[in-house]
Amino acid sequence: MDKQAVRERIWDALEDSGDARFPFPPHGRIPNFAGAEPGAERLAATDAWAAADAIKANPDSPQRPIRKRALAAGKVVYMAVPRLRDADAFRRLDPAEIDDIDHATTLSGSEELGEQVGPEAVDGIDLVVSGSVAVTEDGARIGKGEGYSDLEYAVLTELGLVDAETPVATTVHELQVVDDDLPTAAHDVPMDLVVTPERTVETGASGSPVGIDWDLLDEDRIAEIPVLDRLRDQ
């Protein structure tokens, strides 16, 4: 199974159906979709959401309604700095310190209103929200192909901030839920919850990665990401 072929099929389907939403085109990104708000509402009705005081969320447009709901509900939101390019690799959005939630949940607003912190300043994460291009009902996921979502999870795991009991959720359009036998590797993070505007799927997935697989990272990659260099030294 060619992951890129699956991505292209999903991007095309969302565009052809008229269900893609800004930013356009959906190709090459975690695609925004019609129904992202009802998907966020459905996620907010789950036990995993109710039990979470702090969530780690991706910065993409389809999950913005989730970030807004989290802050409005008094939950702290952590977002990774793009490409983990800084030693202080996360932005902390604390609703107690933010007046403009709508602005804070944009990428530029999170840069302006969020506090950039190092991993040691991140409190325990109770729920991880990931963006997806394609996902199966048993929790296999394909992202846009850069690998940062899985790497961010690996860093948090290495630091003991998430573990196998930490639920991982994604919100997608129904067109993004596929029957394909998606190829997965040991470092791929399975989804515990797949949420669409129409339904919530408890996948029963197991086998979350236990940390950073250093064999997959070359010296150039480690040098580009300061937090990896620091963790390896430790």
C-alpha cells in the first residue's frame, strides 16, 4: 500500500465532493473539512475529553474548533512549535491568562498569546489530539507525510508526559475513514478515538510507541531539532 496514493485519493475526494474547507487546496496538508465543528462537539462529549485537564493538540485548521472548546472549558492546551525547531519546543495556552480565545487558537495567535516553554515545563498531558489525512476504524493513521506528529508524541513519551494510558484522538470527515490495510510501523501512533461529524469510533487500538526510536533519526535530523539533541545527551 502506497501511503502517498492514499493521501492523494483523500485530498481529491474532499475537493471533488465540495467538503474541503479553507485553506485551499486540501492537498499537502491536514485537510480542513465541512463538519469540523460538529466533530469537535462530538469529541467533547467523550469520557476522554471530560477527564482531561490538559491536552496536546495539533495546530491545523480542522482541529481549531477543538482548541477553542478546550480553552473555553478551562483546559490548558499545548501545541508544538512548527517542526520542533526551538529548544523550547511547545506553546502553552492557559485559559486563565488568555482573553481572546478565538485569536489564541489561530497559529499566529498562539505565537502571540501562548507561552513558549521547554518540555520540562509541560505538565502531564491527559489527551492527545492529532490531525489526520486518512484513518481506519481500527486506529491506523496516515498524516501528511512529514512525521512530526509521531515524533512529538515520542518526545512526550520519552519525558514521561504521556503513556499507553493517555488517549489519542483524531477528528476527520467520513471520507477520510478508509477500509485500506494501511501500512504502519512501530513508531506510528495509533488512534484510540476516531471522531467524525456523524459518529465516534472507539478503535480498541493498542501498542503505542514507548519513546524515540533513535535508529530512525540521522544526525542531520537530530541537529535540526534541539530537543532531540538534548534528550540524546541525557
